[in-house]
Amino acid sequence: MKVEFFRHNISETDIKNLNKVLRTLLITTAGVTGKFEKDFAAYLQCPHVIGVNSCTNALFLSLLALNIGPGDEVITTPLTFFATANAILYVGAKPVFVDVEAETGLIDPVLIEKAITKRTKAILPVHLYGQMCDMKRINSIAKRHGLKIIEDAALCMEGVRDEIRPGQLSQGVCFSFHAIKSITSGEGGAIAVNDSGLDKKLRLLRLHGIGGTVLTRVKDKIKKQDMILLGYKCNMYDLQAALLINQIERIEVNLQRRTFIYDRYQAAFAGNPKIIFPTIVAGSQSAKTMFPLWVDVKKRDKYLVDLQNQGLGVDIKYHPVHLSTYYRRKFGYKKGDFPLAEKISRSTITLPLYPKLKDKELDYVIKIVNRVIV
Ligand SMILES: Cc1ncc(COP(=O)(O)O)c(C=O)c1O
């Protein structure tokens, strides 16, 4: 049997929506994008959502909108996708990594506070594997030191911790609609903010610093156009929004199915002494977007190969950012700088976890994992 690492969940309804929009006049950023933004804001219970073309650019524009730039430092985790730290570099600021908690892999709030300097302007926590960071603690640190928070919730639109959802204790939260995310348009992203001034600025930044949309321009007979600030080309457009709109209604059903799969994995591997996995903090709801196994570092690569030879689509989420060639060369990072993030990364095997995973595929994954990892 072959089990893919991920299969998207785009339905016939989504494809029909896309076809419908393809037959309209304005297929760029227009009414459908606006509707998606409203519907997604309602789902998140956040007042403002700005649709963009990736989570990477959502992070980049959010940092820009908060005036973070050269000379500033932003504290983040090395256990994430490169995009998180790269966004900090794009605005000319310096990513300052701190290590993670051993049990969850999430950024360690104690270490955040220790890393704060006069140059620190913001904290960029990442809700890893779908589990939210301790936003209450991170928010209280930020308040004490006058720092901003931008959340990377690429994997966590469904998370809840201490009754807090993404975006409720920060200046902004960034989402991804990349191919293997909870809802997808192949590529895409969004920023949710609480402040209407920030919303306005982000709308300018996402499209060349020009106010309005194609809808306002079509109606304007004088065809005025002005550029207010140096913006970028990061707008979500209606074909992406058409694919996403109906998926919002399925977020909760999909979460239930992922939870079922996650719980089956947990139960099946709990008795295997060679496997551990991250702890889900009591009282929190993880979005359960990824199931990482943490295995013996020395055997991980062999397991990876053996699992793939048995037809399992597996991956490593994530490689430590600071040990990539670029970050080593630029900042002089070396092995051992963030030992917990490195150990977790070197022991990780990420399993297939998505709503379309069939029961018989799930049974097969469990059987093979317990046969290979001994
Ligand atoms: C944790 C995390 N942050 C940011 C991103 C970037 O998302 P996008 O591909 O939409 O730019 C990803 C993508 O995989 C991610 O996993």
C-alpha cells in the first residue's frame, strides 16, 4: 500500500465556486476576496482579516506594519519553517532564536524573557504542530517590556489555549493556505488584526501602497490613483478566495477527523517504548495539523528510509533554521546552540495526518510504524 504524506481536501463545491468566479469579469482582488475576509474573520472571531498571497508575506507585512526594521531584534524559535525567520530578515531586523520546551517543542517563555535586549521590538511565537504557545505568558512578557507580538499560526487556525484563540493576545496573527494546510488554495495566506489602523496599513502594504481595490477603480470615472506608501505585491485574489470560501465551513469537521486520527496514533504508539511524541497541554485544543514521532536520534534516518520503503509518506517537520547553511554563514550559528530544538528535529518523523486519510490507510501506517520502529 502507498500512503501519501498529504492529500488536499478541495471538494467539487470548491471547484464549482472556482469555475463560477473564472467566468466573472474581475478575477483579481475583488468581491470574492472581500467575502472570504469577512467569513474568515467571523470564524476566527477577529475584527479584521486581510487576504494575502502567503503566510510568509503575511509575516513580512505584519512586521513592516509595526515599523520593525534595521537595528531591531525579533525573538523567535529555531524549530519552525525557514519562512518565520526569513520574514524578520526581509524587514532588515535580526531574528534572535531561543530554545524550545522539551515536552512540546514550543518556544520557551522563560528563555524569551532572558533574550530581551534594548533592541528587541517584537516576539514571533510559532504555534508548532497546531498547538498554541503559552500566549498568556508571552503576552505578559511583551506587556512588561513594551514589545509587539506577531503570531505564526500557519498550522493553527483551530487552536485554543487557556480559552485564548490565535490573534486574541497579539497585534497580528498570520495564516497559511499553502497546499498542505488546513484549508488551501495551493498558495495563500491571511493576517488577522484587532486594530483598524493596522488593517488599513496592511491593505496598503499588500498592494503597492495604493488605496481601494479594483472595484472602487472601475466605478471611478475620473480614474484617480495615488500611492501613499511603498507597498508590495502580496494581494490575495478572487480565484484563491473562491477555492477557500467553502472550506471555512468544513474547518471544524476536518478538525474532528484529524483529532480521530491523532488519537488513534497516540493510543497505538503509547505502548511502543521506542516512540515518544509531543505533549498536548492540558485544557488546550490543538489544531492537530501534524503528528511527529520522536525516535532515537541515531536510528531516525534508517527508520525514515524503512518507512518509505514500506510505502509511507513521511517527512521531517522541522529542520532547525539556525543550522541551515545560510543562517550558519550569516550569524555563525553552530551545532549545540539550541540543543532541545536540535534534538527534537533530529529525532522527528512526521506522519501522514489529514482528513482524507482513509481508515485502512491509518491502520496500515500504525502497523508499519510499530513494525519498523523497534
Ligand atoms: C510554521 C510555518 N510558518 C510559515 C510558513 C509559510 O507559509 P507559506 O508557505 O504560506 O508562506 C509555513 C509553511 O509551511 C510554516 O509551516
